[in-house]
Amino acid sequence: MSGNIELLNTTLAAAKAADRAALIAYLPAGFPTVDGGIEAVKAVIAGGADVVEIGLPHSDPVLDGPVIQTADDIALRGGVRIADVMRTVREAYEATGVPILVMTYWNPIDRYGVERFTAELAEAGGAGCILPDLPVQESALWREHAEKHGLATVFVVAPSSQDARLATITAAGSGFVYAASLMGVTGTRASVGAQAQDLVGRTRATTDLPVCVGLGVSNAAQAAEVAGFADGVIVGSAFVKAMLDAPDEAVGLAAVRSLAGELAEGVRKR
């Protein structure tokens, strides 16, 4: 079975044709439980998310701030495994038809096996992977298998990336480019900052891929601001915090659905 990179491409193209940015939501697998995590993905999609990133919980993150680290710790203590991540992708995709990606550090894939991981992700209906710590110059094996299985390879660029480096990264990627709005880890911010707009402009000069901005967006006003210059708005910590702050799972699911609705309105007010 081939993965769903084309579904991802058409979804992002449809948002652009509608003169708006796409809303991309992030949630970790296995949080608060595997079943609860699947329901949370369905809830953000019901609220208006166009694309969802499923985080593969990792004990030693480099990009994730304290909110997502807390959720990952809950998932890991609950015994989450890569099989649960694949199940989350499969059930979310089958229930919604929305493109689902996995966001993961390289070590779990390397240990699991690249061919096995890509084949299982494609079979589950996944659209691709975001790999924040895989250097482009070391990505040939991954990209070979991802392309074979119809999966997007999304790389992360940062404000510190020089223009020549941006060109190298975007030439190797597919699906979209993940533009980190600032130097630092994930988490909600009071403002997203001018760095993000500059980075999007510099990245667009090197590629026709959609450029989507993450790190810091937490409300409709920020989503609208970023949607004014980016092709997609990525929100993670705000969704995870809504689940963490809820007194029970039902309240948490209602909260993330409501937040997705507000953010979906925001990306339409660019």
C-alpha cells in the first residue's frame, strides 16, 4: 500500500486555492492514553484541523518544550510503543480521511528499521514524517524508502538557517517545509515574531513547497497573523496544554475541539 503524500499535497493546495492557510495540529500518540490520543486527534479534526501531526513520544527530545515533554512522559509511562503510533495514524485516517503525519526523532526509526517503519506507516495510511533532527546530508536512506512508499519527508528550517542551507534542505524535502518561528523549543508564546515572516520569505525563494510555521502559535489572533504570510499554521503545545489542564478526558476533548475551531477561524482571517 502506498502512503498518502498526494492527499497531503492536495489538502495544502486546496487551502491555498481557498485563499487561506492550512491548520496543522500536533498531538502526541499515547496521551493521555492510546485510545484517548486517537479521540483527541478526531476532536481536533472535527474542530477544523486540515492536517494532523502525531508525535512519537521520545525520552530525550531536542525540539519539544516542557508541555509536550510532560505529555510524552505520560505516554511513555503508559507503555506507548511504535505499534501504538501506527494504530493512532490508522484509526485517525480511517475515521476522517485527513492527512496524518508522524513527527519523530531519528533514533526510534533507526532502531526500528527504516524499511519496516516506512512500510508500516504507509500501510496505516500515513502521509509522511517530520524529522527535526535528521541532517539532510544523512537522509538519503530515509528518503529512498519514504519515496518508495509514497510518504512525504518534511524537514525543519530555523531563523539561523543560511540561504544556501535553506536551498539544500528544501531541495531534499517533500510535502511542505516546517519553518520554526524562533530559536528554541516548542511552547506557546506571547508573540510569534518578525523572524518567522523573514524565514518564510527566504525559504520560499528556494522552493515551491508550501511553507508552514510552527513554535509559538496558541490562539486565533496569532493564527491569523501567521496565516498572513505562511501556507500553514502549526499548533501543538496549545492543544496539549488544553488536554493537560482538563479535569477529565471528556472535558479535554471538548477543549481541543473548541480550540481547533477558533484556530480554524483564525487561519481564514489572514
